[in-house]
Amino acid sequence: MALNVFDTELRTCDRCGFDHKKSSLRKQRGLWLGDDCFDQIDKIQHPRTRWQTPRDESTTTTIPSESTPEVFTITSAGGINLITQTHELADFRDGRHKSFFMKVVSDGGPITISANPQIISGQILLDILTLRGTSDVDTIEIVDGAGVRTFGGSGVSQGAPIILDSRTTVTFVYENVAQGWGRMQWGSDPWGDGSGGADFIPIWVEKSRFDGGL
């Protein structure tokens, strides 16, 4: 009996590239495929079912929860004795210096910081600290002196106080300032004439201030 020509004819599988008997190929999505290349549609999972499978916790890195509060409470006697972030830490700006942002509120009613220094020392010169008030009732006043220099006052020796309410944000830079430059509480030059102010000390210097609605 003569062989059926159709049974002996070879054809290349459109997926794997190997030759098969043409009679053994099946068509799927416009392609002629061998048994090994033919997709078993009934065994293919719906793409979204993979998310229903529990994660393997042994290979999952847990993201730590935020370790700092949203708003920091400040007391008059304690001052700003911690410099950290309201949100996640900012990146190093140039590999060394950091920029910090803190939302603050007083521990009850309006206070004036009496601590010396009013703000704890920075980590390195030219670090940036931005403070934002969050309340019109529990306000915080920072004055010129005791480790802080503010601008905007009358005369060289007195800067304008900063009252942090819900509409005020101030930015400081940790910088070297000549001792006794118009302020006796900082150095050895009570007359402000430079005779005893050759040394420099690092303090927080007001960089910018914004008073207005946010």
C-alpha cells in the first residue's frame, strides 16, 4: 500500500525551528507548532493570579516604618536639641553636607527658647536646617543670640526675632561667625570693635525666612 504523501512530508515548526511531520503540527495563533511548542491554554494561569500567591518572607526585605514623628514638640528650656527629619532623611547634597527639614510646635502656648544654644550644633559646617511652624497658638520664638544669628533687625548687633507659627518657615546654615561681632554673648569682644574677635565660632545663621500662607 502506498504511503500517504501527507504523512511523510516534513515542515518546520514556526516556534522551535525543528522539522516535524506535517501531520503532527497543529495551528495556534496563526503558527504551525509541534506538540512541545503548543501552548496548553487551559493550563496557563491568568496573569493576575500570581499576586495572590503569598510572598516568601525569607527573601523579602522589610521596609522600616517611619521612626520620627510628623511634628516635633519644642520646650523653652530644651530648645531644639535634636536635628532630624520630619520625613525620610534627605540625601547628602555634596557627599558631606546634609539638609534637614523639621516641622515644630511648642509644648503649650507661645514660648521663647531660653536654652543656650537655642539650636544644637550642626554636624558639619554648611549643613542646612529648615524649621516650619505648625500652630498659631503653640508658637516658638527664636531670638538673635545664643548660637543663632537672625537678620532684619535695627543695627548690626540685633537681628529680628523669628516667631514660628503656622505661616512661617525659616532656613539656617551652620556657619562660622567672628566672635563678638556685635553680640557680647557669643565671644570675647564686648565692645564690638573687633579687638577681641579674631576667633570664629560655628553657629546657625539665618539664610532665608518666609512669612505667609502656605
